[in-house]
Amino acid sequence: MTRLSVNLNKIALLRNSRALGIPSVTRAASIALDAGAHGITVHPRPDGRHIRSSDVHELAGLLKGRPGIEFNIEGNPFHALLEVVRAVRPQQCTLVPDAPGAFTSDHGWDLKRDRERLKPVIAELKSLGIRVSLFMDPLPAALLAVPELGADRVELYTEPFARAFGTPDEGRVVEHYAEAARAAQRAGLGVNAGHDLNQSNLPRFLTGVPDVLEVSIGHALIADALEAGLAQTVRNYLAAITQGAGAKSDRS
């Protein structure tokens, strides 16, 4: 079965808007894992706008008590990522070629350009016992260059699929991803996927693309959680108000 890794960046982004420490990133991780998620993903960026180094260390401590749970740290290895990865040694490190101020990840590695500088990074991560995945566009020819670098997996960048979902191009785009996945698998690579996957389009992707090992989902999952849990939270607050009013009445 495809494993689900929950990306907690949006929890940290909301937390960072105030100095109260809520919502808690570690609490969110515990809730997700208790609900059955198979792993936790974070993508720290140099500007610290969401996940911070301290979050990575706290999550690593939390996950030590949960055997079998995967910790996946994403990011650009040339932007201060490796220091924290060396310290916590997650099960997986997904290398992503985003710029320091990137709004979000929006393309895979260009291995013709970046091959030589990625090689020593991948070798070091492997020496630390960390599985390495490269964030890649679904281009079969490009994926065939990954094994010689020593990486174990690729994470297919799925925004183009998400944009095509529900349009006349959907079938063609899904087959394009399926072809890319098969090419990677023939080359001995595991296949992950992520970016703009959601409850609506995920079944179609996994039906059409063979043997996806893991999907990493954050933005859509957290957005869905706000909707699915908002009504009950309002009811809880109304109950708290009623409880407070009752206590006030008892005192008077």
C-alpha cells in the first residue's frame, strides 16, 4: 500500500504568525500519526518562515518513540539543510532544488547541470544511513540518470497532474506519469510523489501510476482538516462558554 507522509509546514506557518506556540507542530504530528499516517514530512527553508530547526529536533525526539514511523526531511542541500539532517538523521531526505525565497517547490532537478555537486551530498547522506530521494519532473530520460548518483528514490513533482485533473488532458498526463514511474522502477528506483495532491485527485493518480511507494501531502490535507474539524471545534467553544456561564451563575 502507498504510504502517507503528512507535511506539517502549514501548521508551522500558522504557529509562526503569533508568539504563543500554537498550533503545536509536535501535537499535530501526534494527531496525524494516531490517525494512521505512516510518516511526517517537513521542509525547512533558510528564511524560517514555517518549519524551524528547533521543530526538526523536537519532531525527531517525538518519532524516536514511534518505531516504524518515517521522518522525511525535504529541502535544498545547498541552503543550510545538511546541518540539521546530519544532527537528526531522518529515515529519508528528499533533495529539492528550490531557491531560498521560493514560494513553493515548482520544478525538479536538472541533473545535467547539478549532477556533480549532488554526488557528494548523496554519498554523505547514504553514509549516514539515510535513504535519499530526488525531487524530479516526470521525464523518463532524466530519471534514468538518477541511479548513477546513488539516490534510492525519486519524488515525482505532481503539480502538472493536479492542473490536468478533471480536464480533457487528464488521461494523457496520467499516462505520462505512469511512463515516468515505470522508467524509474526499471532503473531500480523507488517512486514517491507529491505536490498539490488532494482527496479528489489522489485516487486517480494512484490508479493510473503504478507502485507509488509514498505520497507526501501538506497544504491540501491541512486545508481539509480546517474544514472537517471546524464545526466540532465551534461546538466545543460554545460548550466552554456554556460551562463558563454556568460556573459564573453558581458563584452568584
